[in-house]
Amino acid sequence: MPSILAKSRSPLLALLCLAGALSGAQAQGAFKRPSDAVEYRQAGFELMATHFKRLNDMAQGKVPYDAKAVEDNMAVIAVVSKLPFTAFVPGSEKVKGSEALPEVWSQPAKFQEAADKLQAEVGKLQAAVKSGKQEDVKIAAGAVGQSCKACHDNFKQKGH
């Protein structure tokens, strides 16, 4: 996995290292300022998107399929996909530069449902990756992508 992480920018690598040290509950208390929470969740989403794109490009046949690289990217996605959701803490909705819509806080059950849906689809993608079948990975990756899009459509400012 170090070769994959070496390509990530240092703040994103730091996020992954922090993830190993913090559970979700601990992460919420780790933010000294609401802006720290916004930076953390944005870095987590960026890291997840980077590794998902690498995996998805292989699943879609845009680049040669490399089962080991798919597994390595999946390992990062499995951990990082949980992290940003711990950083939607009170006060962070007012931070300039936050891309979260007010609905994150005004519709917390719907937001949690979207987060849970992502986790369920990531779990299915993990199983598909373990199967070693590119077509299964392609289908499961499509569902993860749809889950991401649905959350963006409902909870993220357009144009970001």
C-alpha cells in the first residue's frame, strides 16, 4: 500500500494516518475549531474520490485491470469512506468554504441514511473486489458512484 499512498498529497496521507489513530467518536472531539472539521472531511472525501477513481477506471476498462491495485485501492476506500461523516460537527456548517448544504443539519436522518447507503455499497464493492471478477467490481463500483451522486445531489453545494 505505500506505493499508492506515496502518490497522495501529504495532507491526505496525514488524514489516513490520523484515521488509524482515531475512531469515529474520538475524531469528533479531536477538532479544536469547526474549520478543522471541514478540512478533515474535505480531505477525506478527496482521498476517497482519488482511490475510487483509480479502482473505477480499472473496473470500467479505461486502464488495464490490475487485481492487486484494485485491492490496494479498495483497502483505502474501506477505511476512508467512514471518516468524513465523523466531521459534520455542530458549528462546522457556518465555516466559509464548507460545501455542505444546510440540509446536512436540518435533515440529519436523511443525511445519515445517505451515509449508511454509501457504507452498504462500499461493503458490496469490497465483496466484489474479493471475488476477483472485473465485471462484478464494475457493477458494484457503479452502485457506489450512484450513492455518492445521490448524496452530492442532496447535501453538497452545486458546482463543487
